[in-house]
Amino acid sequence: MEIRYKDYLITDDKSKIDKQVVLDYLARSYWGSRRTPERISRSIDNSECYGVFHDGRQIGFARIVTDGATVFYLCDVFVLEDYQGQGIGKKLIETITGSERYEWMTGILGTRDAHGLYEQYGFERDPERFMRRVPQARSK
């Protein structure tokens, strides 16, 4: 799938993903900064991914973990700082949630600061329903 939005290309062609752009952004994000580059790379390899490109350069990203039938988990969504405020993130989320692949599935995500964005696409705040398990450090 490829769509054009203004001067940008949004695609789910994972072969176009520039892992270094993703690694660099997640290394400074509040949610991904504790992940090793190897773990981030493996997460990309094992997920469905969307990239946003401008003049051939990757400027946005989203990763989806799914069973392909009932649920998807949307994560690692970003648009590089120089490109924020232009509606690119909104178009990326609209593209994902409106696609035939995901429109009928239950979507889950976590955010600390973008609730308003995701609410525009049908996500609801539900702090009482979901639980999380934090992995423990391995003993040597």
C-alpha cells in the first residue's frame, strides 16, 4: 500500500524502512529509550510497519503488532520534529486505522501525551481495563 499526502509518501513496504532513523528517534523517546538497538531492530523485523517519506528520506514511522484477525497494537508512532505540525501524523494514523486490514479489528495503544490525536480515530481512554507486565531482569 502506498498513498500520497502533500509531498509525502506513506507506505507499508517494510523494505523501505530506514532502521537507523527509527533507532535514533526511539533512543531519545520516553517509551523506547531503554530498548537496545538489537531489540528495536528485531521488533521491526517481526511487525507490520509503515514509513513516511519526504524526497526519499524517512521522516515518520508506525509499527503494528497483530494476530491478523481480532486485534492490533499500534506502537512506536513518530514524525521527526522538523516535520511535526503539518498533519503528517494524523494522516499516518488515518491511513492505518482506515485500512481494510485494521478497520474491523480492536486497536490498542499506549500514550502519555497524545490522547487527543488518537481519540480522533476512535481510540478511547480505558485505564481500568488493560494491564501490563514489566519483564524482570534476568539473573546471571
